[in-house]
Amino acid sequence: MAFSLYVHIPWCRAKCPYCDFNSHAAAAWPEDEYVAALIAEMRARSANPAFFGQQIATIFFGGGTPSLFAPRSIAAILDAAADRFGLIADAEITLEANPGTVDLPKLFGYRTAGVNRISFGAQSFNPDTLRFLGRIHGPEETRDAVRAARRAGFARLNLDLIFAVPGQSRADVMADLDAACALEPEHISAYNLTFEEGTAFFTEMRRGRIRPLPSDDQAAMYASVREELPRRGYAMYEISNYARVNEESRHNLTYWRAESYLGIGAGAHSFARDSASPGGRRWWNERMPARYIAAVQKTGLAESGGETIDARVAAGEFVFLNLRLRKGFARREFDERFGQPLDDLFGQQIERLTGDGLLEEHHGRIRLTERGLEMADSVFAEFI
Ligand code: SF4
């Protein structure tokens, strides 16, 4: 068995008004101290029975803006991961980058450090949309960043897009898909903009200053994205993710398949399946970077909460996470993992949702229908 490692870098140049990630706007950050804390936490976690003696299959630097960190910092973290756990031969190592924070030497440095996949937060290629979203880059910087990444030797690229932005039309969304596909990334993530509590957009919405697009328009945009990207060679393999053949994000598949992952850094979450508890255990770290660093300096860990997961809860999570995947999951996988037939726990829900046209079953695999994709959250709620 191999596991996935998530590394959280919590700083950004500016806070985007829609963002509810654990990210903090900063002009400077304690990079060396933070890297030392990440390495110390990794060392302490390597004794955890769920990860001990296992190699790493994927690493994902997420944030925040990992591309604020110098290549030597990323190299130090990767060296420590290889030293502590070891990496499988073809480990996928992804780094999220903001197009406004990279140039050729930096990208070359990441590639030399061992990163082999870059995920750019493009979001849109329309300057007005980018301004509305509070992004620090324009469309040309995204194009330049993609070209530089190719020159630096990256064969695997992802572009993140956001649609259903207030003021956007379906034609605008199609223009963004055109612009993204013209750059020939291997992978595209296209997210429907949401207004999460605690974000600046949420406050603006509450005050009536911005209004989300009508839900029918949002659904129509999502349907267009689902139709258009596969036509251009990007198969939809998850609710918001599209990839060329064999270019799926292996790291994110770990989450959707409810497999173990170790998260290190401020606010990072972890999940470990282990023999001690049938449902596994999850825990999370101190969110504030200064508190995270202080805690690790003191004890080697920065856990601020955790829970043992009841087997019934874990079974529900397995179902709704796997339903995010376009191919869903096989009844057999569920039975093997939880030691009892799916219908014993969720027979009624599955029958009702299938009757409502939201789930479908072929050859023992259960997945969302086209209509189910548009109402995914209410389907998932049935398994919580
Ligand atoms: S750059 Fe990304 S992580 Fe940072 S504030 Fe914007 S959306 Fe959030």
C-alpha cells in the first residue's frame, strides 16, 4: 500500500473574495520556519501506524499559494518526504501555482526539485471576470505561465476555471473553455462559483450588492461545460474534473475513493484507515500559521482536533465521495470494504434515488445520472 501526502502552504498575495480556503494575505511569510515545521511534523507522523513503512504515491502542494515558496523550500520538503517515507517510482507530485507568481527560472526550479505536475489557478481568460474574482493576474500572465511551464519541462498541467460568475453569459463560459483548451493542458477543473459563508462574496450577497446567477442559468452553464470539454478530448471523470486519457489527478482520486492521506501544514486534514478502527480516523491541524509553527516546535505535532469515525458514517462517506466519480463505484468494492452488502445499509436510499432518476446502475456499478449530477448535493445528503 502507498498513501497520498498533502502539504498546505497557507499564504497568498491577496485574499480572493470567493475563497474559503485556509489562506492568509501576506506580503512576507516565515518560509524557513514553516518548512522546518512541515519537516518536523512529517517526521513525527511517520510513526503513525497508518503510514509507517509505506511509500508515498502522490504529493500535492496546495494552499494558499504554494508558488510563493522558493524552489529550494519545495526541494527540502520533497527530500524530507523521500527520506522519511520513500516515494514510489512514478509518484505524482503536483504544485498549485498562481500565474501571477511564477516565471521560467522558478518553474524550472520546481521541476528540478521533483515536481512533475503543475496546477494553475487560471479561473477565467476574461479580464473583467478576473478583476471581479479579485485575481492578481490577467489572462496573458496565465498564457505566459503555461508556456514557461512547458519550457521548464512540465508534461502534465492542469488549469482551474470558475464559471457561473455574476455577469457571465454562456458565451463567456464557452470563450473561457476555448482559451483554456487552446493552451492544451492535460487536465481541466471547472468549478461552479459558490458563495461560502465567511467569504467577502457571501457578505456582499447578504447585503444585496451581488447576486448569484439564477440556478437555471448555472445548471445550463454546467451542462454546457459537461458537453463541450469531452468533445475536445477531456473526459469528465468527476463532477468538476476533466482529463485526457490517463491524465486524471491521482492525488484527488485518493480523496474521492476515501483512501488514506496524510495532510501536513496549517489547517491540513488527514484521514487514516487502519486496523484499530473499522471506520478509520481523521484529524486536523491548527489553522493559523503562527500557532501551527509554535505547536510543532513544541511537540512535533499541531493537531487541534480529531475523531474516530463510526463504521456507518465511514460507509456513507465512501458512497457519496465515490459518487462524485463519473464511473461511480461497484457494489463489490463496498461489500469488501465494509464487510456487508450495500443494501443492508443504504438499500432504501438507493432504491428511492434510482426511482427519482438521480442514480443509475449498470453491471453492479452505481453512479449519478445526468440529472443526479445537477442535484449532487441533495443526493449526497441522503448518505450522511
Ligand atoms: S489565490 Fe487561491 S487560495 Fe489564495 S485567496 Fe485566491 S483562491 Fe484562495
